[in-house]
Amino acid sequence: MESTNKLHKSLIYTSNAHRKVCRSYFAKLNLSDGQPKVLEALLEREGYLQKDLAQRCHVEPATMTIILGNMDKRGLIRRETAHVSGGKRAYTVYLTESGKAMAEEVEKIVDSVESECLLNFSEDEKKLFMELLDRAGKNLANMYNQAVSNQKNQGL
């Protein structure tokens, strides 16, 4: 039981510390929670359908609508109407020039925080650490998906 608590506490501590550091930098850019990951996703690939961008950023579609509305007001993104199956209307999302510049600033911050986080780690340790985190994340995602599937099968 003790080892489970150690992992739990370590993940919470590390996640909170990382979030606090990043938020302090993002606040200086007047970015709210959620906006940096949207900028990063769009810098990697533009033209996401709004619902797919929500999935990519691990937020609910309604939350993404609010995030994008605020980003649109700031001139960071633009949305274009797209037609999807069944004649429904959807929106694809693109960065403006201002949005690209902001996304590049976010990328610099993330890289800087990562460098500080992994300070004094060897290259092999960094690689192993990331592999282990990815594996743990996949295990947890599988566990979650199985629980959701079981709930659906039980009619919950």
C-alpha cells in the first residue's frame, strides 16, 4: 500500500509544481488555463475541427467553445466554417499571425520549464523517465477506458 501512496503523492506534487510554474509564465502573457495547450496543438497542426481540437486537448467541447471564443476576441485564432457529413456545420480552427507568435512564446516557456525540471538528469535518464511516464499514462488511460466501458455495459 505504501508504494501506491508514494506514486500518488509524487505525481500530484510534480504535476502541481509544474502547473504552478507554467501558470506563472503564462499569466504574464495573459493566457488563461487551456489556452496554452490549444496554441501548442494548433502550432503542430492547424485546421482542426473544433470538436477534434477539444479531444486533442482533453477538454469538453463546451469548454473548448469558451476557450476559443476568448482566443478569438484576442485575435489569436480564426475559425472557418466547414461542412461535415449530414450537411452539418462545424468550424476549423487556425492561428492568426499574432496567435503563431504567442504559440512560439508558449513553446519557449514549455521548453525552458522542461529543461529546469530535468536539470542534472543525464540524457539516458531523461529518455528513460519520459518512456516510463508515457507507459504509466497509457496504463492509466487503458484503466480509465475499461472502467468507462464497464459502466456502459452495466447501464450506469
